Amino acid sequence: MARFEIVMPKLGESIIEATITKWLKKEGDSVKEDESILEIATDKVDSEIPSTVEGILLQRLFKEGDVVAIGTVIAVIDLGGEDIPAIEKPKAETKAASADPVKEKPKPFVEKVASEPIPEAVNDNIQPGSDRFYSPLVKNIAKQENISAQELEHISGTGSEGRLTKQDLLNYIATRGTATHPASSIQHPASVNFTGEDEVIEMDRIRQLISSHMVRSVQTSPHVTSFIEADMTKIVTWRDQHKDGFFQRQGLKLTFTPVFIDAIAKAVRDFPQVNVSVDGTRIVYHKNINVGMAVSLPNFNLIVPVIKNADQKNLFGILRDVNDLAERARASKLKPDEIMGGTISLTNLGSFGTLAGTPIINQPQTAIIAVGSIKKRPVVVETPSGDAIMIRHMMILSITYDHRVIDGALGGQFLNRMVSYLENFDTNQNL
């Protein structure tokens, strides 16, 4: 019987494991080439894994909820299509070879890491006689967050035999208080009083990740926000004139977001000092200008796909990417690489009627631009014949930046340059 092994694929830089969230095929089901057989989730994005061959799903080697290392065999496909006898799966503790002489069935990833002791980096004040073990990812997060081994010992785990999972640790960090406090001064959140009439629900996985990411960002970067106004009348008029015809020709919505991203990319090219990250005491100047755009999902969560090399694309190229990424983001069809590598971000608060805001930086970036809603207002306009009060379409922009590396002067100059690109928008360009 010819067999083919389905392997957990590489899902992007820095991703070493993924959680199986749902099997779409049962053992014994027919599988077509390129047909999805399971859904997985990482700390970056949710994805489906298709079969690269046609056959019958012979064996699922992991259960829903299992965390699996990249490169691990997760399923076996029978290529011959013969009747499949029942196959006994190995128990978790079994180390003997399988009855199948061709391949040894892999053990779950959680067993592989369970034999590793706690390293020196998180071995301070370890309790004598402790036999609790942690995955490399958990230990790495603990090291980055200055969590001692003693503190780890007191965090309850939901994994196999009480193992502390990555999500357990992220949940703990999100409610831990200041990450730099030693274990002896751990701050615990105040208890919440509620009645039987209150509804209590558990955060979903994405909301927990957002929560942890936002807390860590505020703890990492001293946030400062600067504001400015832009006259959007020229752009609003241009869009009103072209949006219907453009949709008929291209089948794409003509929104303001590509215009904002184009202006950001051009302003970053003029002020590359905002397109940086901090690595200890070093400043990393990014060569590429990759603009992340915050997309609100139907369940009110948020994801940030990235427009790569935005400065090298014309407005139509950016518009096409914006429509494609936003549509696939809301359908949970993004690839891991499409939400990674951003160097600066945009959030469009105006989509929901908000005038202005102070967003939180998307680490490890050091700046995020927010655009508010466009409103008609009477403003003083300079004309050849003198000042005049006119009705204009005005918008408030803000930039929130990491004050470790970006000062108010740079933030202000960047915003002014972005406004200049918006107010001098070329209305004759072709789409």
C-alpha cells in the first residue's frame, strides 16, 4: 500500500509550531489533491492545510487542540485507494517502533519538549525537587518577559498533565501587571464582582493574543502622539467622480485607504528615521517600506495584513493589494507571510466615525498613523484675493511613535509631509 505523509508546513519566519483547531476530514474519507484536510492556528494567523495528493486519509496522528512542531508528520494518505484495515494508534508513552516497517509513527510534539529541563535563563530561585518542564517557546517568552522559574511554577497550565502552554503564559502576562516586577512583588488584577444576570464569556484565541500584544507594547515603548489636519476636498471630489466607473471596470472598491498608504510610503521615503525598530541599544533602519493596515473582522477582532514594498507600487497596485488583503482577512484566508514584516502601520478610525485617536504601536515597529473621519467644516482658506471662509472636507491625522527613537520634531515633520502629499494629490492619474 503506497503511503504519503502530510507534514506541518513552514508557516512563516519565527513560527515554530501550530495548533490543530479542526480536522475537516475523518480517517477513511476520500481526499482530492489541493483539498483542505485540517485547519490550524498560530500566534500570527489561521490557515487551512490542503493535501498535495489524491487518496484516502489513512491516519490522523494528532487530535484537535494539539500543538505540533513545524516539519512534523500530521497525517498519512493512502495513494492506492484500497480498503483500509483499522490501525491501532500508538499510545503517548509508547516508544517502540510501529508495526508498519516503512515508517515509525511520530510522537506528539508535547512529548518531544517535555524531556527538556529548564535552562539557566529561567532557572533562578527554582523550587528544589521541581519536576515541571517547559517547551522552548514558553521558556523563550518567559526570558523575554523577565519571568523567573519560581514565578513560572505558580502559573497554572491547561496542557497535558498540567503542562504550561504558550497560551497559558500569554494569558498570564496580559493580566500580570508590569512585566519588570520580580516574583516577590507580582501584581494581580483586582477581582471582578458580577451577578447572575451578567454574561461571562471566555476571550477567543485572537482576542487573547491582541490583549497580550497590546500590554507588551505599552510596557515596551513610551508612546507619544502628535496630531495634524488635512484638507481632503480634492481627494473626496476625485473619488466621488471615479468610484462608480472604477468599480464597473475593475470590480474593485475605490476607497481612501490606498491613498493614505501611498502618502505614508512617500513620507517614509523622505523621513526614513520613522521606518525603524529597536534592538536593545541598536536602531534597525528598514530598507523596505512595508505598511501594515488594520482590518476589523466580523467578530470585532483585528488583524494587520501588510502591503509589502508600498513605495515601489503605483496607486492602482496598492489599491489592488488593499482590496485583496482586506477581503481575505475577513474570510480568514490570509497566509502567515502576509501579516508579517510590517515596518509602519495605518489604522483608519474614520471608518467608524471617529474623529481622531491615539493607537498603540504594533511591535516591533515604532510608529503607527491613524486617520479620522472626513467631515465638512467651515475653514479659513487663503486665496489670491484674501482670506475666505469656505466649506472644506477636513480630516485629523495622528502619529503615535516610540519616544525612545522618534522625537516630536521628527513626528511633526513626517505628518506635515504626509499632509502635503494628500493636499497635492494628482487627480489626473489613471487607475
